[in-house]
Amino acid sequence: MVAAVAAAAIVLLGAVIGLATHGLPSAGRATTPGPRHPQAAEIAPAPTVYAQTPVPITPTPTPTRAPTALPVAFINAPLSTDRGEEVTVRVRTAAHTACTVTIGYPSAPGLSPAESGGDGVVAWTWQVRKNAPRGTWPLAVTCGGSTASTQITIG
């Protein structure tokens, strides 16, 4: 009989240890002191991780220098001529640049735009009318974005 009592004590001791470790079945669960182990239903699901869509980075533009105006230099100025004579104005600028000329005396011809050659020289030639007014008059040449001025004297 001693063996039967010892076996019952071992079974009872195992039951007590099992209850202390795992708690009572859910139907008759009592609050027991000690650490509580969460059940599977009580564990929060892991957060969903979404792949990040890369955001394109627009580079900040580097400021560029404003283009410098092309210099315009008169080769044969100021001009002097007599009425009825042919006159030529020559300028030097950058090669292959579009240029215009404006002559400021009354009845002056409207001359067509011209392009400078590979050496940067451009010229206009015209006949001064015999009845052109005498005096000193403005003359301007614009090439690219630059303008230079001089004078023409008609005697």
C-alpha cells in the first residue's frame, strides 16, 4: 500500500505542476498568480510591410551663365562721304553671326540683314543720294545681342 500512496502522490504532484505551468482548461479557468502566457488568438498579427515606391529625385539645375553679348567693333568708322558717293561700313563680330544695320539720316536706304563670314567681318555698301541732307547722322549695327553705334558725316 505504501507503493500505491507514493504513486498517487506523484500523479497529484504532476497535476499540480501542470496546472501551475499551463493553467486550467478554458471552461473552468481561474485567475492564477504568476506570469501569464498569451494564447494564439491574443497575439497581434505582424504588421504588413509594403514595398516603398522610389520617388524620383529631380536634380536642382545648376545656374548657367547668361550668354555674353557678342562684341561688335567698327573697322572703318566713323564714316565720312559726300552726297552721291558710294559708302561701305565694315564691322567685326563673332563668325557666322546675323547682323543688321540702321542708318539715321532722312532718306537713308533700308539695308538687308547680313551674316558675318568665318573671319567675323560683315559689310554693307550703299549709294548716298545726291539730295541726302548734309550733317552727321547716327549709324548702328546689331549682331547677335550686341549693338555698336558710330556716325556717318555727309558733306
